[in-house]
Amino acid sequence: MPIVERHGVRLHYADRGSGPAMLLHTGGGGDSRTWELAGYTEVLRGYRHLLLDHRGHGRSDEPVGLAAHAIDEYVADVIAVLDHASVDRAVLLGYSSGADVLYRTAAAHPDRCLAVVGIGAIPTPFDEPGPSLERAADVRQVGMRALMEGVSAQESEPAPGWLIDNLAQTPADMFAHMLEAWADTPSVLADFPAITAPTLLICGENEVADGDVARVLALLAAGAAVVMPGFGHLQTSWHSEKTAPIILDFLQTHGIVPS
């Protein structure tokens, strides 16, 4: 597993397959194994997969302190991995907060981005600091497993055990650090007008309010969205039999075809 180091933080990533490059970034919990366990790498075969364990997750280092978890540090990590892998441009595929990182990466580094895909990540102007800080306090109090089991219980079907296990292995402090560090960061919506690459947003019907999707799409130069009926936040991530074919069709429509 290749390792790249930035400012003393060692980042592990897997580099598998061949074809157009695709960097995959998970959310606040879990690690890069999620993409394989959920079946994305199988459906999206024919691409070169860069599977990142982002800071605080999986085999990568767990830096302490809010400064080390600023969203721009996560963005710089993505660019460092692309550089280390000698990849000029890649499809940026992220889930939840990982998608937020990649939206900002695409806006700040348009020359490194072939396309952007965000799963379970429709930002809204109502993403205020209060809820993020409350969620950070919750995760410190109850731990990752209980928090993720609570999210799963609110959806129309329980998440599979492997997903809860994978999410739960992330240290609570790492998830809390990210939430606290991002609490006073402007919404990534501010970055959307600067994203020039084709962008696909996939979300569950139960995680967006009326009008959110249309309002966000209006900010993008080349945006498309798919809302999954009856799905919640976790369901959009592990139902790859539904989401991955949508991603594949989107990429092929924009000429980013598997080898």
C-alpha cells in the first residue's frame, strides 16, 4: 500500500487497476475498504482506483488538534496522493464529508479533475455550526458504533453489519475533530460556481428538503443529480448495485470510459 507524507502525517492509499484514474474518498467514518466491500470497485472496473485512507482513518495517521483537520488539509492530502501516484487528472468520487472535500478540491484545482461525483452530500445553506458541534459532542459521548447504529435505525432498512463495523473502527476523536474543525468553515456551496468539471450528485430522498437539489444544481456549470427514492444517508453509500451503474453511465456520457 503506497504511503505519502504531508507535514508529518502519513497517508496510506491503494493503487489498483488501470484506465482513467479515479480517487475515492470516504466520509467521517470508515476507511477505503468501504468501496470494495460495497462493490463499487467491481462495478466501476476498467478505471484505476486510488483508494485513500484519509487522515484519521484506516492505516493513515491520526493527527491531533483542530488545525490538522481543517478542510484545506484534507484537500491538500488529495492533491498529494494524485502527485505521488503521478496522476495529472482524476475522477473525484466521494461520500458524505468526503464529497465535500472533493467539491473543494475540484473548485481549487480544476486542472486536476476529470469529473466529480458526490454521494450523500447535497450541501445546504442551513449547515450551521451548531449541529456540527452537537454531533461532535454526541460522538465523543456515545462512540462511533452507537452513533452509526442510531443513523441506521432512522432509515427504511438496517445497514449491513460490515458497514457498521467499518464505520465504527474510526476513532471517535478523529470524527469529532473533523466536525469541530469544519464547524466555522463556510459551506462548500460557495465553491460550487468554481467547479467546471462535470458533476454528479447522488442523494437519498430522505436526506434532502424540497428544492435543495434544484438550488444546488443551479450553482454548477455542468451538474446533474439523482435522488434515490426512499433512501437515507447510509443507504446511498452501500447500495452500489443502484448507485454505481448511475456513476458509470454518467462518466461514459462525458467520455470518461473504462479501459
